[in-house]
Amino acid sequence: MENDVFSLNRFWRYLKSDFDSFVSRYGITLLVISTMPISCEVFSGVLTLMRTGKWQGMEIDFRMGLFVLFGIIMLINAPSRLYGHLTDRKEGSAFLLLPVSKLEKYISMILITCIVMPFIYILIYLGLDVMVCMFDANCNVSLFSFIYSIDEYKSTLAGMQAESLSTLLNNFGSISNPCLFLDDIIRIPLVFLLGALIFKTSKTGKTLGSVILIAMAFKLVMAPLAAYLAHMENLYHMGNAGYLDYSFESFSNAFPLSAWVWSHLSLIDTIWDIILNSFLLFFVWLRIKRMKL
């Protein structure tokens, strides 16, 4: 007899069904967004060819910007397309009547929006970018190589070698580790999934508006602390104005709390993201649990 709360066989069957629904509802859109590296490369190359008579693809920084931009668009847009219909009385009732526990529906929903979809996008996008660089002699480096070797690129920030970077700049650069962005990739669809399950209409717009209002309120509350941590007007008294080559020891003596924050930026970022994602996961589960016919 299968467990009423969670059965692996039943969950697996439902996950496959949910994935099929994901493909039918969002598969073409995901494919179009994921193939943008070729489209943008061809468009850029043709424009350059018409203007200068020489083929020239996009630089790595511009390609990285497009990769992030298209990814954010997908993460924002997809949840309402995939699960926004559940707030409709008819569609929502059909969802609740499925012979699957709410926990299994919840886990499948999280896996599809936060793991499977971003993974497919990253795999296709970076794979096509590698192919573009294989055939375009003007492509200096692929996005995959750039992300994989991010520390090497970080070491040349501001045109300086790693050994000449100040401790402050190194600590700030620590948050550029690609692994630290995984929790951010999870958080974005979680926010818009929650909005898709709460709002009846204009789900993405209302969710985005709510996020902006919450961010503004949070910024006002945290403004005094942020001002204390910054002390930007006092940094120039520690060395030559306009340079980040200050003594971290003197900075620590002058602003111990600020120095501690700068020294633990990656840890603080990770803890903060875990807290936010945990709250979002809880509220999504609460919304699913409280859905009624």
C-alpha cells in the first residue's frame, strides 16, 4: 500500500507528467531564449560586416551580459506560464483532484522551476556559445571558459595583478565566485512562483511591483546600518585619494564592524540567501497546502 504523504513511485510518475506539461507550456519559449547566442552573434556579425566589411562577433563582457539578461527574463516569466493557471477555479480544482499528495506536487513544482529549467537553459546556452567560438575565429573565449576561470579574470580587475590588489578589493571580489550565484538562480523563480500562486491576474507585473516595494521598504529600514558600514568619505584619508590600495589593518582599527563585513562577504551573502530561500520555500508550500476546491 502506497504512503499517502509521499510515495517514490507515485512521485516519479507525477514528475514525468509535470515535466511533459512544462515542455508543452514553455518548451518552445525556453528553446528560443536558450538559442540566443547564435542569433545575437549572427546579428552582431552581420551589422559589423555591413559597417566595416569585416566579420566581428560580440565581446565576452557583452555576451555575459546577454546570458544573464536572458536568464533573468526566463526565470521571471516561466513560473506564471507554468503554474499561474492554478489560481483559476477550474484549473486549480483539476490540480487538487490529482491522485497525488500536495507534498509531491510541491516538490515537483520546485524541481521543475528552480532546478530543471535553469539547468536546461544553462546547458543549451553555454553549449551553443562554445560552438559559436569554435567556428568564429574572432571569438576570444567562450562563456563556459570565462566562468570556469573567473578567478583569473578577477585577478586583473582595474588592470592590476592579483598580488597588488588590496585586501578590500580581494574580499569584494570573493562574491564573484559563480557558485555563490546558485542560490540566487533558485530565489528568482521562487519569488515569481509564489506570486503566480497568490495573484489572480497580472501575476508577473504584480509580483515585480511587490518586490520593488518590499526592496524599497527594506532599504529604508537598513539605510542607517548601510551608511555606517560604508564610510566611503573616510576611506580617502587612509591613503592616496582615488586608489583602493589602503592598509586593511588601519581600516580594521578604524572601522572594526565594517572590516568584519568586508572580510566575510561571501559567508554573509550565502547565509542571507539561505534565509530568503527558506522563507520563500515555506510560503510556497503554505500556499499549496492551503489551496482548496
